[in-house]
Amino acid sequence: MRAMQLRGPAPIAARPLAEAELPQPEPGPGELLLRLTACGICRTDLQLVEGDLKARRLPVIPGHQAVGVVAAVGPGVDGWLPGDRAGVAWLAGACGACRYCRSGRENLCESATFTGWDRDGGYAEFMTVRADFALRLPGQFGDLDAAPLLCGGVIGYRSLRVSGIQPGGRLGLFGFGASATLAIQVARHWGCEVYVVTRSKAEQERALRLGARWAGGYDDAVPVPLDAAVTFAPAGEVVVRALAAVDRGGTVAINAIHLDRVPEFPYDLLWWERTIRSVANFTRQDAREFLEIAASIPIRTEYDLYPLSAANEALEALSAGNVHGAAVLDIAGSLGRDA
């Protein structure tokens, strides 16, 4: 099978992903083999490829927003048949027995494994996935439209929940990439007033088109006190700016797996029971809830399309801020918006 494989991290300009011809994997007990049609590109992929996230295995195939069709079913699998459509997300497995898993917090499992980090991901024509972690996808979404939902969409949804925003509340989104463009659609569905802060004029205009009440830059004052905020930009100073914009009792949820240093800030910004919370992964329940909401809205995804062999170029465009919405690999090579 064709795959784009990372053999060692390097700056994306050095094209660290190598095109490879690899043996087709076989599904083990409890696993599915998927023939992939599409895979979303995520900033976490970029951080892994460039070494901001320390590799857990090398070589490895990145990609954790994969969509495909079940090609084979491993021993002991119930509920899945060849030909079924399935999605694969970041959380690849959890132990199911620890105190976190038993309390519905499998996203915190110390034995959790992750797609494209601990096991090969979706920058390939085939991949295996634990059957109990594969996701059923709403029929309303074509494969290319579904791919961006499987990370940015789900983690954006969990970020909204962690922020504590209530229907009709005032929500700030700091940074407006792929995940935020999906989160705003959920927040607007809940009747929230959304205020977007991003340095990109194009992203400000996109936010307004998607229903933001206001959009401005990082040097602009948000015109109202916020009930909650979510930061998407992987910069600590943005967290401080968001904290300064939330009202008493407000929460800033950090949607990032990697963040640079948070600068020193005065305690007055945290006083009055303001809270900073990280958002760590997501649970399968988060994914199921989000996909149901996404279908009911219905959410619209925007993406730039790349062939599998152009994964380096897609990541470079993401790094440079030249992606409109999301970036998606058309692995089948024949998909379109209505596929």
C-alpha cells in the first residue's frame, strides 16, 4: 500500500514525510482493517512531524482524522461488517479498567494510545483500528466533509463543554482555524453570542460570515465581558489575553496539546474565581454526541484538498497559515464534495 511515513522529525520545509510502499496491514483480534478514502490534516500532525511532540515510535504513519470502509474484520469483532463506513479519531485505545476509564474519563487514561502517534494513522491507503474505537459516521456527510469533524470538530466540542458556556452566553474564540470554524457553528446552534479574536483579516471575515457577533485582532479590546473563552492558538500569551477578557467566574479552556510558555501575568486576571483549564483529548462519548449534533445542525466544513503524496505540502500550508478551513488528503484520488 502507499503511505506517507515519518522516519524522523524535522522542520516541515525539509519534507520529513517520505512516500513509501508498505505491506498492507492485517487486522488483529478486536480490530478492523479500513480501506481509506480521506484523512484530515491536523496541527497535532505538524507538531509530531516537526518534533514539538516527542515521537513515541518511529517510523510512524501520521493522521488521526481518517475515513474509510471496512475491508476486513478481525477475530472477536461484533457489530461491524465488511463494507461498513467508519471513522478514526485521535483516541486509539484506553484500558477500560483504571479509575479514569471507570468514571467516564477515558481521555485521561494513563494507558491511552493515540492514532498516528502510538499506532499508524491515516496518511495511507489502509490502516487498522480497534473496532470499539471506530466511529460510525452520519450519512449526511461525504467522506471529505466528515474527515475534519473527527479531530477539530470533536475536540472543539469538548472545549466548549469544558469552558462551561451555557446556551445564550457570551463566548470568546481566540484563534480561528479549522477547529474554531466548527466550534462556532455549535455555539451558534446553542444561541451563544460569539466574539472571535484572530490576527488574520480573512479569518475575521470568515468568523462574521459564520455568525460571530464581533471579530477583531489581538490588540483590539473585546467589546463585552465574556462568560467563557476557548483558545485555539498554541501560544501562552493568547491564554492571558483570553483570561483578561472573561468576566468574574469565567473559564478559559485551552484547546492545545502543545503550548509554548505562558508569560507571567498579574493575579488580578485570575482573581474573582476565573479559571484556566486544559482540554486533554476527548472521549468516545464526546465524539458520538458531537457527530449527532453536527448532523442535526448540519455543520458545514470548508477544506483545501490535497493528494496523499502532497501531505508535506499540506502540512507546510497549515504551518504558514495558508489553509482555508481545514486541509484534507483525498486518498482515494477520486472524491469530490459530494462523495
